[in-house]
Amino acid sequence: MDIQSLSAAGKYAASRAATKPTEGSAAGAAFMDFAKDFGATLKAGEDTSLAAMTGNADPHSLVQALSQAELAVETAVTVRDKVVEAYQEILRMPV
């Protein structure tokens, strides 16, 4: 094994703490809430789908849960696209 690769791995492991989000960050907390809500929405849609397959849920609740999951995914994709667009705009800025 190459000594330089071990050194690089050690430096990477040491720098991970610097990139960890802080607990007091308002933007980080908002993003965490968004991620938790997104996961909960997808989980609810999945649970309702499973219940509908076994005959324990009515079709109306299934359609409603799937619509909410679809809306959550579309929102996440829109947010991702905006973040990528902002990143690309920053890369285009002259230094």
C-alpha cells in the first residue's frame, strides 16, 4: 500500500469534522426538518400502498397518499435543481 494514500486518507478523516453541519445553524435545522418531513411523507405513502395491496386501505386514501408522495418528490427535485443552478452560477463568477 502506498504511504501517500494512507496520509491522504488520514487527512480526509481529520477534515470530516470541519464539514459537519453545526447544530445551531438555522438553515441546517430547516433542511433537516425538510428531510425528515420528506421521509415521513414517502413512508406514509409506502405504508398506505402496502395496506391497499392487502385490502386494509380504501382506494381514496391510496390515491391521496400517492399524490402527496408525488408532490414531495417534485418539490425535492425542484429544490435540488435550484441548488445546482446556484452552484453553477457561482462557478461562472469571475475571480
